[in-house]
Amino acid sequence: AQGLGNTLALLEADEHQCNEALMLSHDGKLSEAASGNVFWFHSRTLFTPALTSDCLAGTTRATVMRLSPYPVEECLVAPDELSRAECVFLTNCNWLILPVTSLNPQGWNWPATHAVMSELTNLLKADIKQYNEQQRHA
């Protein structure tokens, strides 16, 4: 079961003093994090694993893709693709956007703040506010 696999991945991440676990598809492609979807930004394009990578079709993932002012590409790539990213972040309905600052054991690092993450966070918050206002007036 996917839920059990994600829980075990989080336990293993904790054993290695990591907050999250990067999950791969059955053929070694980047899929998701144990607790959310993964995005990365490179060359003015926002990337995320394709749904065929076995990742969850998260609602926050879909909303980020809908609201993004940047082109969004769903792809099937090896985890090494993240080494070229300007920033990497995770999404889920609880955090909205959570920066990824390092990937171990590769030793790759990214900034905890980046204009793309700030812009997308603001767009998500505005979208949620608009939705809540519509629900109040419905």
C-alpha cells in the first residue's frame, strides 16, 4: 500500500536526520516526497513528476500547476535532474509550499527562500481566500 510505503520512508528519513523522504517510481524515476508532491524550478520553467511516475494527484499540486505564471512541465526524470534546479519545494494541503534546502546523501543544496516559491505561495493564499469568500456568499 502506498500509505504504508510513505510512512516507512518517513521513518527511514528520520533515522538519517532528514525531515522528508524522496520517493521514486518502480523504474527509478522521481515520483514524490513521502508527504507531498515535489516541484523544481529551472530555466524559467516549473517541473513536477508526471502522474505516470506513481505520484499522488494532489489538490495543491493541481492548484500550483493551474496558478503558475511559469510554464509547467510534467516529466519522467531521474532524481539527478534536481541537481540543476534553482529551487526545489514540496506541496501539500497543510504546508502549501515547503522549501527543500538539501538532499542527502547527494549533498545538493537549494535556497530556503526563492522568488518563485514566494510568488506561488502568494498566489495559493489568494486563491484560497477567493474560494472561501465565494463559499460564504453561496
